[in-house]
Amino acid sequence: MIRIDLDNLRDKLAYIDALPLLSGLGIIAGCLSGGTILLFRLATEEVQKLYLQGSSENFESLPPIWYFLLPLIGGISLGILFHFIPQGLHRTGVGLVMERFNHQQGNMSFKGLLVQFFGAAISLASGHSMGREGPAVHLGAASSSLLAQWAGLPNNSMRVLVGCGCASAIAASFNTPIAGVIFAMEVVMLEYSISTFTPIILASVVGAAMTRAVYGHDEAFSVPTLQISTLLELPYILFSGVIFGCLAAAFIWLSRLTYRHTHNITVSLRFTLVGAAGGVLAFITPEVMGVGYDTVNAALVGQIGLTTLLLITFTKLVATSLFAGSGIPGGLIGPSIFMGATAGAAMGYIGVETVPGSSASANLYAMLGLAGMMSAVLQAPLAALMALLELTSNPNIIFPGMLVVVVASMISSEVFKQKSIFQALLAEQGVDLKTSALSQHLHRTAVPAAMERSFSRSKRELTFQQAKDLVAKQHEWILIGINHNPSHIIPTADLARYLEEHPDNQLHGTQTEHDIAASESVAANDSNSDTSSSPAKNDKKTAINLLKIPASRYDVTPVLMSATLKEALDVMDNRSLDAVYVHRMSAPTIHRVFGIVTRKDIERFYR
């Protein structure tokens, strides 16, 4: 029988170069995430097929009165559900994953996973103008995080697995493994790291493979062969990018405005009002209900007229902004793609009529709009470009696509000063995701990689002989405190220097008999000491107090063995300390100390 030494594996994963182990874990995380996404997608689609004709997205087949009633019933149901859910579990989606990744090392809860699963299922089944990719990212990240927590992995590894879950989720949703990798690193992790590329790529491939095993090898959208026929179209393509950027900025601004005016309303009333508003908009244009990928496909092949395209783009923007700003548990990536495709198709029709000699077509500009809107809303131009390439399987579209995604992203961020939709909503909630290169580097490594394992533990007071025995061990540090939480550390070299300067019969600081008796009593009660036996009652030598002798002494506080170096540094900064000791629970209420990390150790590691 094969036995796995988990402690040894955890120790190896603490280092930044644990690539083989992380790659294996990435595959497992990809399987777990992909399986969760497939379960969620099958559950929602099978429910929708019970009352929708033809497909799970054909909300247009419902009687008109249900265009209004279905979103309203969904809002009421979610309001009742969330009324009984603790406030801390109300937030879901990509924004929550980003916050947890950047502020809590990717630590996510099983209860939050359940809230996202059933909340998003109700929202999508009710025809709310939301997507399934946002919930998929949450579910994938949460399942990977729970895997890391179950295995007791260090936090740096948990962060990588959360990235793996996100990549697998996007790959499983769109059948786009490259876009899944870039999305995870560009949107959620907010960093590019060579050491994390391999496990995230493997997880993304696994997620895409699981989707293909169930739904086949076809892309998410039916796209004809696309390319521009003349460079004279470039000015109009650039102008289209400007329009997409303005549309994205309007979407983000309206979502923020909705949050500001609704977040103080009770959740049951808020969801009911938003459900009613969504129902009114759906009654006008039922195409905006649900994920709407059937409408996207129709726009890509030029089956929707110009007037209808403009109307559904506007109503989709308003409806999704209301749902997003009010906190309905659904995704925002799908609606961004929807708005981009319909707005792009409209720009294609307009281009044919207004640009002399243009060969503009609705399907070409629909794909460019899809990529441009995705880039501007998510502030992820590379992820949008990779999605464009994988969805079309056509390298000829990359050239105009590059122009559109860059221009749209810059218009939204630089002209209108809008962050990505997720960062914008987090900012409204008071969550700041600013990070630095130093923070990112220190987050990739756990404290075992830099901690000093050479240390001895001692009580505060000890005899001259005990001190000599302690020095003889030649450990780097002495951790002061045994029965209770350690409070200080001193270099062993400082104790050795003190012993050389104060011979046995000339110890510094003569004590009274009462002081000696007190010292002997403390020593007798300290059964866990690493030093030699307690001084005998007839020992007339004074005790050495490690807290009073001249030494480079540091106050210390504990950090967990699973903490990253950034977490250790934050603890030092918050408590104005220069050192921490590293521990892990070995039995209930019993913590074993494994090492010491100083500020200099972290600085040395970074250099």
C-alpha cells in the first residue's frame, strides 16, 4: 500500500519552484472544477428545458406575460432565500474570488459555493439578464480552494489552485483553454508568473476536455469565416473600438450607480424590485432574458436587423446593470459578450451604408464587438484577444481584433477612468485590490521556505550550567517561552558572549534568596524545557534572566505554517515587530513550533 507523507509534500510546496507537485495538483483541481461546472450547467439547462421549447435559451417561446412574471418570481425567490442567509454569504461571483485571492489567500467556503450554485441557478432559470461564466469562476475557484484546505496545503499553493480553478471554469464554459489561462492570470490573479503557468495551463486543458467530452468539440458560437478585405476599413474599425469602449464605460458606470442607490435596501425588497424592473425590460425585448447566446449566434450570422440590434443592446445594458449593481448572483462576462456582439453587428450594418467601398459585414463586426466589449469591461485585452482567436479558429481576425481590444480598453480606462467591472464594484464596497511586485513575489512562497529551523526553546530564567548547555547546541536562535506562547527570541551567540564576559562566580545581577527560590519554583514547573535539569535548592548561583541580559532581543508573535511570506511580513508590520515564530496545530489546543522568520530573512529571500 502506498503511503503519502503529507507533511513532506506540504513542506515542498512551500517553495516557489515546486513545479512538478503543483502541476499534479493543477490537474486534480482542473478535474474538480470542470466537474463542478458541468454539474451546474447541466442542472440549470435541464430545469430550463422543462418550460422552454427547443433549447434552454429559448425564452422567446414563453407566453408574453411570462416575460414579466418569470424574472419577478425569480427576484422574489432570491429575496426570500437571501433573507435567511447570513450577510457574509451574500456576495458571490468573480469579484468575491478576486477579493479572497488578494486578501485571504484564496480561502473560500463550502457554504459560499452552495449559495453561488443555487442562487445563480435560480437567477438563470428565471431569465435574469445575467451570465453563467461568473458563477462558474466562483464554483471552480471555491472547489479548488476547498481541495487545498482539505489537504492542508500552504497558502501559496492554495493561491495557485484557485487560479487553476478559474482557468478550468472559463475553459469549460467557452471551450477556450488559452483564454481560460489568460483570464485567470489577467483578471483574477492580476499577475503573470512563469512558475504558475504550467499548473494553470494543465487545469485549463482538463476543463476544456471535460466540456468536449459532454458537449462535443464545437465552439460556443457558430462563426463564419471572417477577415477584412481592405486596409481602408481600419479607420472605421478604430472608430468601432471607441464606440465599444464608451458602451463598456456606460455599463460599468450604471452598475456602480445602481449599487450606490440600492445596497442599503433590504435584500428581499431589493431583489424583488430588480426582478420586476428586469421583467419590464424583458417584456419589451425578450431577447435579453437569460444568457442569450442564441441571440449572439443570430447576430454573428446577420439574422437580426439594425433597429432590433440597437434596442436589445440598450435594454441588455440597462437590465444587466440593474442586476449586477443590486447583487443578484449571476455572471457579467456573458452579458458583456452579448452587448459586444449586438453592438458590433449594428456597427457592421452602419459601416456598409456609411463607409465608401467598405466590405464591412455584421458577422465580422459582431466578433470584433464581442472582443472589444469583453476587453473593456474586464480590462483584460489579452484574454479577449485569445477568446476571439479560439472562438473563430481564424488567425486573420487577430489583426483587426488587436486594434479593437486595445482602443476599447483604453477608452474605458483612460478617457472615462473606469476600472474593470469587478474592481469597480469592489471599490464601491470599500475593497481595494492594489498590489505590488514585492507582494506578488512574497505571496508565491510560504514561510517554511525562508524560516530558520535552527533554534532552541528555553524558559526565561536558567542557571549558568543550563545556559552553557543551551549554547553548546549551537542553534541560531533561542525562543523564550515553553509552557505558554513564546514572547521573545535572542541570538544564541549573544548568550554565549554574555557567558564569556561573566564567569561562573561573577554573574551579573545578584539576587536575593527569595528571588532564587522563585526562579527555582518556575523552573520546577517547566517540565517541557529543552535545557538541562532545574537548579537544586542548594545551588547558590544566581539565575540568568534571558529577558535582562544584553542581547539583540526581538518580540515575536505566531504565524501559521501555511502562511505566505507576505502574510508574515504583514503581521510584523501591523504589530511593529521584526520577527515571528512559525507553528502548526499538532493536536487539539497543542501547537508545535517549527521555526523562526525575521524581517531580514524575508528581505534576504526577496533579494
